[in-house]
Amino acid sequence: MAAASGARLQPGESVAVVSVGLLGGAFDPPHVGHVALAREGIAVFSLDRLLVRVVADPGHKEVSTPAGVRLELARLAFTEVRGAEVALDPYARTVDSLEALDLDDPDFLIGADEFAAFLAWKEPDRILERARLGVATRPGVERGRLDEVLAALAQPGRVSFFTLESHPVSSSEIRTRVAAGRPIDGLVPPAVRAEIERLGLYADRPPTGAGGMLPDDLSERTTPN
């Protein structure tokens, strides 16, 4: 959490504290699962601001659309999410982004599938020095692997789990459906669907990536070494 800066405090005044969260990914494209994660994370952690970071060059995988297009899609997706601020992230690795942002103990939101691979991320313990983790699980998720990761961390107390309603959708599935001429209504926010149609995105190229729980575009953001 970060204290707000401003004029010198007068006797008896207190410092306003702003709770900041982070949500990063390729968002190729953003979908309803991402929006649900953002909303629930804001509610669970009482966040005043949520910095939605669109990774310009994920590095570890191919993206279907340029960074500027994905940025606009993310802006459309999160426009009605209270406190959300969307911007490009020039860093492929989470720890590098956190170091550059230099926030005061933010909450970094990820899905359970991403946490299951967290030990393969660049400097996971350093990430936990720079941010707390808020891990979204869904009903029926196997906790065994999550507990193994938790036990291997130097500061497991900086990881919190919260339940998120299951949203069986992934960005790769959306790309596949568009390429096949199938509808994506209900899988992405209406404004995102309209922009995908307006720009003709994903229709003229084979889809890339794999599925998962908020899946293919929220991993090490989100990338391993």
C-alpha cells in the first residue's frame, strides 16, 4: 500500500493510504475471466487502484496482435472496472516490472494455474519482496500443487488465496473461435467483441497458445526464465 503524497501534514492530520493492485498479461484478447479477476481482486483486497499492465513483448510466446491494439482492447475491457488504470508494460518479466514501478507493497493478482508454475518465474522470492500475491482459485482446484509451491517460498505468508467463480474461457479459445467464424458473445466484453470485429482480428491467422484457468496470457507475464 502506498501513502498519498502532497502538502505537509498539520497536527492531528493523518496520511491517506492508497491500496494498489497489479494485473498483468498479454491480453490477446482480454476476456470476461480477466474482468472477473480484476473485480474480485479489487473487492477482496479493498484496492483503490488496479494497474492493468499489458505486456508489450511477452518474449516467451507469440502474440497475434501488436501491443497498441492489445492495449486498446484492454482499455475497452476494463473501462467499467472501478479503479482500473491500463498501460503498456515494457518488461516481459514480473520482477523487472515491479522493480521499475517501485510501488509500496502492492497486491499482484494471478490465477491458480500461474501460481502452480510460480517457482519457474524469474526470482520468485524477489517478487514476494516487492509485492504480495493474490492467487485466484476456483471451486474444485487441486490444492496439492499450490501447497507445494507455497512451502518452497521464503515468505509464504505474503501469498493469499481467494475464490473466483469459474470462467471456462481462454484467449486462445477466443482466437480459435474467431478464426473458425464462431461467435464469441459472452466470452469477451461487448466493446471488445465489437473492436475485434471492426479490426478483423484473429480471423486470418491460425491461433496460438494453450488454455488454462485465466490461462495462456497470464503466465509470468508473466514469463518463466
